[in-house]
Amino acid sequence: MKKTPIQKLYEKIPSFSCKEGCTRCCDNWVQCAPEEEARCGKFEFTDRLCPKLKGDEGCSVYEDRPFICRLFGSAENLPCPYGYGPEKPLTKEEASALLREYLKQKRKQEEALHGKNDG
């Protein structure tokens, strides 16, 4: 299956193993692109805690989690509060560049889905 531009961005984010039972990245409002919402379902928040968090079981969409969830802890400017992270985290500049590209791709998907707003 051909990877989307957003899935290609995922590959640029260094991975690491989180602290067992940690849900710090789940205490946040999650924006996601249409393709991510199609894979994970809607993110309907009643508070800041991610609705995809299933108690002690952790993230119910971990393998398909959105971009921002993947970025948390992998970049110098989004560090894990417990000190976990990849051997070589993304620099602030690298993370910002990936985020800009992600937002560009997200906007393209939204425009394609809803039609470009000319007003």
C-alpha cells in the first residue's frame, strides 16, 4: 500500500519506548488530519484527556496515532517529562519543519474534503 505524505512524515520522527503506564502525551487536545481521523475515528473531547485513552490499557489507537502524539517526547522542544526519548531527538528546528509540513498536508486534505473556501 502506498504511503501518504503524512505517513512519510511519521517515518522522520525517531521512535522510543515510553515509561510503562505513562499517559502524559494523552493529556492534550489532539488535532488530526482527515486521514488520521479516518484511521482512528473522531477525537471528541469532554476535557483535555484524549478520548482514545482506555484506562490502564493505554492508547486504543497507538499504532495509528496522529502526528502530534508521535512527536511528543521525540523532539527537544516536546520532551518527555520523565526523561524518556530517542537517543537522538529532533532539534527544535527539525520538529518545527516537520510540523509545518504536517499542517500543510492537513490543510490540503481538509480543502480536498470540504472544498476550498474562497470567501
